[in-house]
Amino acid sequence: MSGTTRESTGKVRLLHFLTSFETGGTERHAVTLTGRLDRSRFEPHFACLRKRGQFLASVEADGIPVACFPIRHLFGWRTLLQQKRFGRYLRSHRFQIVHTYGFYPNVFALPAARLAGVPVVLASIRDSGDIWTRAQRRVQGLACRCLAHRTLVNAEAVREQLVTEGYRREAIGVIRNGIDLLRFETLRDPGGLREALGLPPGVPVVTAVSRLYRFKGLENFLEAADAVSRRFEQARFLIVGEGPSRGDLEARARQLGLDSRVTFTGLREDIPEILSASTVSVLPSLSEGLSNVLLESMAAGTPVVATRVGGTPEVIQDGVTGLLVPSSDPPALARAIGSLLEDPPLARRLGRMGRERVASHFSLDRATRETEDLYLKLLAARRPEAAHDAGSAACLPCGDSRTS
């Protein structure tokens, strides 16, 4: 297939670039969406900086080629050699669209894609940037503003943040996350899962599914769990996920005397079942774009308590499809959790309305269709220039009217 084009195959040759295939919202989104692309119109490929992670097996099982360009640092002569290798790879495969996801792919791959003369180059920024230093945000901003024909985000809140950082509003596209609702249609008996997790039958279970990083606000979740457990003695708490903060979180749980009440499950493949078996799902983040866990919780019909950050208020209408609280406010978090535990009819109503909200506005089919339409629109707009000299890929405003 190397060297073939859309004219000979009838398909758009598309490359998605990830850091790795490790567990994370960005990785799950990219892999799931790529699997849903219309294969009669698109021929998808993946590239990455580290060829590992739980999603890699499903990508390879789906027959999607994966190329790896390993680097240790973003800058240096070894990285430059990998960028040159990546450029040769792009030219030999004659990709028509390159779409990068996240800080490292944006900074590594965008320059090489422009120099290789790829007709359409897109970047994705899927968080509000609080996890990056000011210098990192500046570097990413330079790459995206100067080299991407469009920067895609998953929430209006992320777009507004980027505008304050100097991005042109018209150069930013918003395509909100979508999830596969079929994953939540046939779930196993929650009682059996609770037993497998060591939870007593019938007790209320409050769950936080998250990567274990500081900006996820899990310390506040533990503080709230301490307060909730004083009112609801039978309540149990799950923290589902892995990350560098796990040791600190486990130590804090011990300090609070929550050893017997909080279970750290590590990574799990059965997130829909865990959410369905939970009484309340909590998203205590200090920073978010638009959380897939939030959408999954609502799809499971589990009532949600979440902090009012990032794109979360674009999903939850407070008191209608979930409960919103200020970030970094454990007492407010505890009060909201307690209100759902003491009022089961309210919890059921919020869970039902949340599921309806996700089904009508955040389906994977909708997200896939919007992404496909944008790809084809941008490719059609760039086609007259597809043969331009690759060396002319200078710093063009990504809001250029030719790609708007």
C-alpha cells in the first residue's frame, strides 16, 4: 500500500499520532473513534512515541498499522533524527491528513508533517493545560498556532482558554467527546462485582474513576469520604485507576482512618460494570477538558457529583443531570454526595436524566460523523495547494481562511 493515494484507492490516508496507547481519556478517544471511521472513505494509520499500552492490542487486532518513533526528550539531535525519519515515513506513505493528540505529539509531529507537505495537519488539545508548565504551553502554542491548519478541542471551555493564550478563535474547532452506548447496554450483575471487590452486599458505594495525578483532586475526594463516612457508616469508597500519586493517596487514606472503607482497585477493564454497581460517581478534578469518565458514569445511569471545572458544566446541568460543586472544596463535595445517599429518588432521577443527556448529545456516532466531516472539508479546501513545495511550510496562521 505504500505510495498509493486517494486517487488510486478511493480512500483518504489518515495518520493519528499518540504518545502511547496507555490508559487515558485521550488514548481511549482516539482509538475508539479511529475504529469507527468509515473504512470505505478512510484508511487509518497510527504513529506513536512509545509502542505500548492496553489499547495497542485492539488497534492491531483491527488491522490498523502502527509506526513508532521513540524519543527520550523533545529536543536534541536524537529527536531531530526521529523527526527526519518521521518525515520520510509521511512522504513515502503520502498521507493526506495527520492528526496529533496532546502535548508531545503536537510538538514532535506538527513540524515534520508540515515540512513533509502533508495537505491537512491538525492538532488536538483535550485539557485546560493546567498540567503543563508555562514554558510548555508556550511551546505547544507556537507549534499549534503556526503549523496546524486547525486545532481541535473537546469543550468550549478549552477553546476559551486557548483564546486567552493567543490562539485565533476561528482556528479552533470544537468536537465534544462521544462514547459507545452499547458498552452500557448489557452489564453483568452488580452484586457479583461488588462481592469480587470485597464490598459488603447492599452498602452504598461511592466511586472515583481517574488517573492518579494531583490535578485530579483525589485528595479532596478522600477528605470528602472522611466526612461522608461519619454520616453514613456503611458507605464504601472506590478509587479506580493508576498513577504516580497512588502511594500518597494510600498514605492519606491511612491517616484519615479510612483503610477499611477505601479500596484502591488499580487499573480495571470493566469500568461500565463498576460504574453501574456504584451508588454515586464522583469527578473531583481541579482541571478538566471534557471527561470521558463523566460521560461513562452518566451512560451507566449512575448519578454524578462533579467539580465545576473545564467542560464539565457543558455536560451537567446542576440539579437536573447531576450535581456540580466548586473545585478544591471537600465539604461541598461531601454535602453533595450525602444528599444523593440520603435521597435515593433524587439519585435515581439524576441518573436517568444523565443517561438521556448523554444518549442525545454525546454519542460516539455523533463524534465520529463530525470528525469525518471536518477531515473531508479541510482536505477539500487544501486540495489545490496539496502539491506546494514542502519547503515552503512556514509559520502560517492556523486560522487561514483557506482552511476555516
